[in-house]
Amino acid sequence: MLLTGLRVGGVGFTVELHDSRPALDETWEEIVEVPFRPVSEETKLRQWNGKNRWELGLEVRDYRVRYSAIGMDDGSGKNVREDDEPQTDDRYLLQFWPAPPEPARLLKQTSGTAANWHNFATSPVG
């Protein structure tokens, strides 16, 4: 599950598949990396509401995934964007490249929205 600042509505979102680790672009405000291994060759990215889905074209192998964001607090402040409204300033980049598994890493965190989601994801369930 990939979270955005905007709760409802479309956001600027790009997916890239690389042959090796892409250069780290520090202009992104939030950056996390995690290991990922698809369970089939039909891995899709889909919107939460199921409206749209995109085939990612991934092989069944180990990948490293970097999720980067800009403007999460702006998106969170807007909360809902209707289809006929202009795009919000938050945007997201999801990058895949082949790599052996290694632990998840938080590389950069600047927004309160990202901090809240990170705390939620790493808190023990009790």
C-alpha cells in the first residue's frame, strides 16, 4: 500500500523500472526504500477505489523499491480533490531495480504527514 498526502482524488504519480540503482535525487522531500518480490508476473499498481490499474511489467525476482514524495502536507491539507479540480502540488515517484533483499530504510523525511504515516507503519500492534 502506497500512501499519499491527498486522501481522495488523483495525484501526480510516476513509476520507473531501472536496470540498476538510480541516483538519489535529494530534491524529493520524502524518500523510503524497501525490498520487494512480486508473487507473479502480473504485478499491477491500482488505485485504492479500483477505478484504474496499471501493469508494472515486473519479473518474479528481488527488487529494491524507492518511494519518493513532494508536497505531502499540501495534499493532506487539501484532503479531497474532485476530478474536475486542478492537480494538487503533491507528487510521487516509485522506482524499481533488481537488488538482493535488504532492510527497509527511511532516507529522508520532512513533512508531518510522512512522519505520521511512518510512525503508524512502524508502531507495534497491540
